Amino acid sequence: MILSIHAIRVRDLLMRCKRFAASAIVIRRASTAIFRSEPRMFRKVLIANRGEIALRVVRACQELGVRSVAVYSEADSRAPHVREADEAVCIGPPPSTQSYLLGDKLIDVAQQTGAEAIHPGYGFLSERAWFARAVRDAGLVFVGPPAEAIDAVGSKTAARQLMIAAGVPVVPGTTEALRDADEAIAVAESFGFPVLLKASAGGGGKGMRVVRSAADIASALASAQREALNAFGDDAVYVEKYIDGPRHVEVQVLADMHGNVLHLGERECSLQRRHQKMLEEAPSPAVSPELRARMGDTATAAARAAGYVNAGTCEFLLDRDGQFYFLEMNTRIQVEHPVTELVMGLDLVQWQLRIAAGERLPFEQQNFSPSGAAIECRITSEDPSNGFLPSTGRITHLHLPSGPGVRWDGGIEAGSEVGLHYDPMLAKLIVHAPTRALAIARMQRALRELVIVGVETSRGFHLRLLDHPDVQSGNINIQWLESHLDELTGRSADEQTVQLAAIAAALSAQQDRDVRVPVVNGGAAHETSAPNGWRAVARRESLRRE
Ligand code: MV4
């Protein structure tokens, strides 16, 4: 009825809208002609990843007004990144070789959905130069560095040559593959044993051998070459002086297309097991402002030498004497990027998109210094008391920590199925506080609030880690975690004992719940029930609504 009364008015309005839209297009065309260099943010971006990083990119897109296209395997059809994206396309069965690693398919989907750019996240195709090149050749934008920059630092020996030429300190050693054991012995004797044989195509420690005497070189070289050939299809192995007990410190860089390169300080990443980081922090307790400036300048020089654009990371070894050596450059957004975001106060994933769209970095290097301290714990579905065996199952209950300075970057929710197809990292718990000591206390508090039921997780391990005096004092290096595993992986009780303890604790909490304590000492008497493990958990759980 209303419609018929106002039919004429509605038609009139529609006409005005059309005329307005037409003039808006004319104005936009005119303005792009005048400001041809003015970058335009993408309208739609495809996210070639899963889990927490896919959701992290969806969130960045939403805040920039960019439409997002998620892709997913059949195992991920109910995943949060699929639900939160504007569109989602199933790309294949669960194995990543048949889904998240199908570069051509991802490019097809981007073209079919009208996406203008592809964000690769980390892992999967993020550091494959051929994929960056194929995306560009398809007329799309790769949200990451140019394929040439990935190539420039992809081979360790080539990267070492490039960095030496740029004045970046590298560990003493060769810059070309070894021909034979005799050459390796000659080089090793020039700086002394122990030495480290490394695969040129390597990463993650594959094809690495510590050699302590000339007698051991020949067999170590042969096995390193064999392992390198198997893992990378390239048997090139070179030699470096072995640095004993260093820290792993990495520097975040951001570079735009217009020649601006910034560093955003360092992350301390020494707490790792089998090359899997367990906890990262920013800033590093071992880095002074003066060292930060020197490492930062070195990182920006390395990025310039590689022709780098977008977000990247320079990995360094920092030895006991405060000497630092360039190791390699990671040409992707990293898992641990949030600790840098929190202490530096910027959104790295948003800047990845803005840089890829052609924006200039509007920052001055001297305005950046870390504010407070941030810590990240990688919450994995692994059982620390059982050799970090991956744990699978359905997450039946999930309670997330919150409150001041707490951030949860997760890819799971209650109901999620955790399988064996992908990485066991479920989420990252990140805290920010004014000092390192307060950040540790905040992380301990947040980990205690966290409840994940259904799979074994690293939560308890992280609590024990943060309780250790060496971690609290920052007195750690890349060997520390693996040499303290026994103290950190408390053996778990058998299932029946766990069930009995849970029932006893629940009953006792139930009994306590409605007991009124007479007011003495100003009412503080009832606060004495110490927050000891089971009792505290049972009390909290019995107060929680289903
Ligand atoms: C080293 C080193 C000691 N000396 N190079 C391991 C993987 C690769 N990214 C480089 N790695 C190392 N290179 C020299 N000359 C010790 C390691 C190393 C390591 C480095 C960073 C983080 C964790 C590590 C764990 C074991 C060994």
C-alpha cells in the first residue's frame, strides 16, 4: 500500500540515484587520471591458508573494508576462517597436497571470485617463488615480496654472498658448496672445530651436522648431502663455524614499493624444541637499545640487498659475547608477528595489504622503540608428557582468557575437530604489559584462565616454562629448552587417577560452595583456600554455567 502511494516518488529517487552513480564514476575516473599514483586498496582478497592465520587475515580485511575469500579443504568446512570470510570455496580433500598446496587451483579460484590479490599466510605456498611468480603472471597481486626477492635469499650460499657484499655480518664459513671432505677439512682448520655442515637449500635444521674433529668430516658430509638431496632435491652442502649456545633473535622489517625500509625491532625466539618455537617475546631481554639499532640497521641493509618489499624477517644468531650473525631471511608474515605488533603499536597484516596495494610507509624509523613487553605462547594439540605426541579429537569445551593486555589469535572453537592433516598449532595466546616481569605474570594468569577440553595441549607445559627461574630471568639460549625437558614435562597420571581426582575435587568444591564463612579479620578469612591445582579448577568449573 505504502509502495503504491509513493510509487512515483520511489521512481524519482531511483532516477536520481542512477544519475548520481554515473556522475560519481565520472569523478572517480577523472581523479585517477589526475592522481595516477594514488594507490587503491583491493576490493577483494583471496586467503590461501587455514587456521588462525587465515582468520587473522580475514580480520585485517574486514577492518580495511576489503572483501575476503576463504579457501578450505573438506576437513575444514566448518572452520572459523570459512565462516568469518565473505565468501568461501572448497578446494579439495584434506591432504594439503590436494588442497592448500594447489597453487594453480588457488589462482583459478581467485580469478573466478574476482579477487585482485592473494594473501599466502605462512607455511604452505607462502615462500615459493614459483607461486609468487604465477600469481603475478595471472594478473593478480601476491601479498608478499616479489618472486625475485624470494629467490635472492632462498639459497643459503647465495644469500651469504649477497649479505657479505652488503656488509651484513654472516657466520665465518664458505659461500659455495663443498666439493669434497678435504676442502671441508681445510676450511674447518682455518677457523677451528667444531664446525657445522649445512644444506644450501636447507631450512628448519634439515641437512645440518655438527662436526667436532677432522676425522668425522667425511662421513658427516656424505650423510648431510644425502639428507639434503632427499629433502630438497639438491645435495649442495657448505660449512660454517659452529656457534655454541647462541640466542635466536630475529628482526622484523617492513618495506614498501617506493624504497622505504623500516625495522620494527627484534623478537627473542630461543625457546624452541626441534626447530619448533614454543614461546616468543619482544623485546629480547638480551638486546639493548644500542644493539637494537645496530641489528635493525643490519636487517634493513639485508632487506635492501634482497630487493625486498612487504613484511619480512631477518634471523640472527646472537652469541654470548653480543656478536650477531645473519642466518637467513624469512619472506613471509611469521607466526610470532603479534608480539611485534603489540610492542610497536601497528598492524603488520594490515600493512602487508596496504604495501601490496602500493601505499607508502608513512613512518619515521626514529619514532619506533618497543613499548613494554609482549609474550606469545603457541598453544598446540600435543601431549608434552608423552614426547609431544600430536593429540586428536573434538574440542568439547573451550574457555578463552581475556582481561587487560590479553590477545587470542585462534583458529578453533568448541566443536572443532582436531585431526592429523595439518600443523598441531591450535592458537596463539599473546599478552602485553608494561614490563617483562608483568608480562610473565599476565601470561601465567591468562594460561590459568584458559580451558581446552577434548585434546591434550601444551598449556601445562607453558605454565611450567614460565615458572622456571631461567625463563623468568631471561637466561636462555637455543639449547636451553631441550636440555630442560625433563623438568618441564611432568609425567601425567593414568586416566583412572585423573578421573578420581576430578570427582573428588568437584565434590569438595560443591560442598564448599554454599558454606558461609563467619566474618573475621575484616572478611578475609574465606580467601585462604590456596589456589592449588585441582581444588581451584574444580571450584571454578562448578561455578561456570554449562
Ligand atoms: C647455526 C647454529 C650454530 N652455528 N649456525 C638451525 C636452523 C637454521 N635456521 C640455522 N640453525 C642454526 N644454525 C651456526 N653456524 C645453530 C642453529 C640452530 C638453531 C638456530 C636458530 C633457532 C634454533 C636452532 C636450534 C638448533 C640449531
